[in-house]
Amino acid sequence: MNATEKIEAGGLRLDNALWLAPLAGVTTPPVREFFAALGAGLTHTEMISCMGLLRDNRKTEGMLRLLPGEDSKCGNPVVLQLFAGDADTMARGAEMALAANARCGPLRFAALGVNMACPMPKVTKRGAGAALMGTETAFAMVRGLKRLGLLVWVKTRRMPDDRETLRFVEGLVEAGADNVCVHGRTAAQRYEGRADRVATAAAAERFPGKISASGDVYTVEDVKEYLNMGCVGVMLARGALANPYLFPLALRALGYRVPEDLTAPARGERIRRLLSLGERARRICGPKTALVLLKRLMAGMFKGMPGASELRRGVGLASNLEELEKLLRLDFTENIG
Ligand SMILES: Cc1cc2nc3c(=O)[nH]c(=O)nc-3n(C[C@H](O)[C@H](O)[C@H](O)COP(=O)(O)O)c2cc1C
């Protein structure tokens, strides 16, 4: 991907302002690699529990893995997304995560990300995620993480009153947050209804260079609208799952030089990319997770293609990775080969 010029955002120099949002259960290393190849300027890890890290939970530690190339210096920066209910657990968990990262080799996270957005009871009942919105604990968390010497990125949501949102964002910025992503839905809305853009626009105007956006990013126009509001970056979430090629399409619309096999991908190119994701996911995460991830991304990859719905139905019924790969290869032979 030939970028016209690098951008500065949240203390980082990035290829572009289109980022893959944190998606629990999805933004595993192979999926991040998949979206980075489509042009994502930055990605996030899954949501990692600081409590889990402190309990020496091996599964949690496994979520810290970075793949070759996943380092700001190599061009694919990854934000480590953490959650905790108090500042001390957050700081200790982050320290453990960074120590584990250092033991694994030279690749480094681009920033420490704090989840102050998740509305799910299993997270909020521990005082974490969206339960931190508007609290002093949130500010203490940011101050504590800044002491570790890394950039701190916070992802949060709109609050019911827009003035409250601005006050909260102000407190986060004063505490040292390098980037605050505002998702324009309240915690009560969870993932439903429209994402309001007014509070995000107001925050972007008041804190220039510090605010990124999330919520209802499905089209090139959505991306442009957030950037025109003054947001330094836009996080693609369900829009990226619904159409992974939204990354290259939006990048081209923003003036980047993007290869044609990404902006007008042929069926064979889509299948090749999916098979390659399946192969990488199998090696890195194991066949069960690979099946889940592939199913998650299938529908979007074939949107609008002839026979897409039959293929989708077949894929939905596949009970293991081999069956699914067979279907994809068969489609390739029948339609291309
Ligand atoms: C499956 C799924 C997992 C998500 N996981 C996270 C997460 O771990 N951390 C977070 O801050 N937001 C998470 N989100 C929220 C998204 O990052 C994003 O803010 C939200 O979906 C709004 O954007 P959209 O309307 O464009 O999808 C998740 C959303 C979905 C659909």
C-alpha cells in the first residue's frame, strides 16, 4: 500500500487514519494480519484482563502474542487492549503484560489501550469497561499507566449528556491520555441504535489531535465524515466484518495509491485471501478458533458476488475447518480454475 504521507496520531506515526477497532473474540493475531494486509493503519489486541494476567492465567498471556511485522517500526502497530476495575490492578497487569512481551522477543506494542467502553455486565460488574466512565478511577488509571513510559490510548463511549462526555474526555486528556476514541453510543445502547456523532465532533473540536472515532462506520462517506469533523483516526468494527475491503476502498477515496486487486478484488483473490487466513489461523490459534474466525469473515468477503448466498449457507453448515476449506477450493475450481 503506497501511502501519500504518514500521519501523526496519539503519539504515533502511522501509515493512515483507518484502524481496526478492538473486537473481542475476533482481533486475534491472524485477523490483525489479514486487516493490516488490506491497509489498516493500526490494529488492537482482543480485550485482555489484567486480573487474568495477575492470576498467571496462561490463556490470557497467550493473547499477548505479536506476529512478525506487528511493531510500529515494522509498519503494523498494535495497541494492547487491557481492562481492569481499579488503577492498581490495571498498572500491575500492564507491567506483567509488558514483561511477558519483552520475554517473547523484540516486537513491541505501540501503546497501552484501556477499555472504558465495554457495556457487558461480566465486565462492568467488576467496575471495568463502561463502568469507569465519568469516574476518578479512570483518571487514576491513565496516570498510573503513563508512569510506565508508554503511550496510553483510551476507548470510551458517549455519555447520556454531551457535556458530561466532554468533561470526562477532558479529564482523560489532562491525566495524560494520548488518544481518546469516542464511540457515539451510550453504554445503555450497547451496540444498538445509531451512533450519535455530535459528542464525538465536539470532543474532536475541543481536543484537536487527540480524538478518534468509532460507531457506524460502514461506508467511505462514514470514514470521511469522522475525519472531516477533526478526528485523527477512525476505527472500523462491524463495517470491517461486513466488508473487509472497506479498508482499501476508503483508503483509495482518501487519495492513497491502492493496488487494484484490493479495490476491485476478483473472486479468486477473495478465496485466496480467505484460505490464507484459515491456514494462518489454524497454525496460530488452532483449527477450532480458525473455523470460527473464517466463518465470521466469510459473508463479508463474498458480498455481492454471484452464488454468494449458497456459498454462505454451505459455509454456515461446515462443522470443521477442512470442510470449509474444501467448499472454498471447490468454488475456486468451479468459478475460476
Ligand atoms: C464482536 C465485537 C467485539 C467487540 N469487542 C470490543 C472490545 O474488545 N473492546 C472495545 O472497546 N470495543 C469492542 N467492541 C466495540 C467496537 O470496537 C466498536 O466500538 C463498536 O462496534 C461500534 O462500532 P460499529 O458501530 O462501527 O460496529 C466490539 C464490538 C463487536 C461487534
